[in-house]
Amino acid sequence: MSGGHFGYKQYELQYVADTLIGDIARCKVKTSWREAYDEQVIERMEDGLKAILEAAVYMNRIDWLLSGDDGEDTFLRRLREDLKEAGCE
């Protein structure tokens, strides 16, 4: 199995990001017990989501590099691909 240098903690960041996606969607909707958050607040939450996704991608790619599963060229290529796929570029 690849990686492991960081004890697979990058997957915890991915879990936080996945959870936050749903949280943000719920924050946009007014319910009987809560007002929807202001658009500025939601925008900052979305900025945070992007930062968490970016951190998870970097952590995963660096993990594979330091574990010897990726070389320098592969690291750079996969980093670009993963950042693009995550919507961070």
C-alpha cells in the first residue's frame, strides 16, 4: 500500500472537507429553527473548504513522495492533476 508517512492523516482532512460540503449547503437554507448564514460568512466557509482540500492534496502527494512511492517528476505531475481535480487551481 502506498503512502503512510503521515499515518494516513490526509484522509481525515478529506473527511472534514466532504462533511463541510454538506454543512455549507445546509447553511445556505433557512429553516424554521435557524436563519441562513450571511453570504459573506458562507463565502469564507467556502474559502476554508478550498484550503482544506488543497491541504489534503498536498499532504497526500508529499506522503507518497516521502514514502518512496512517487519520484520527483511523478510528484509534480500528480500534484498538478490532483489540485485541478479538487478544484484548487
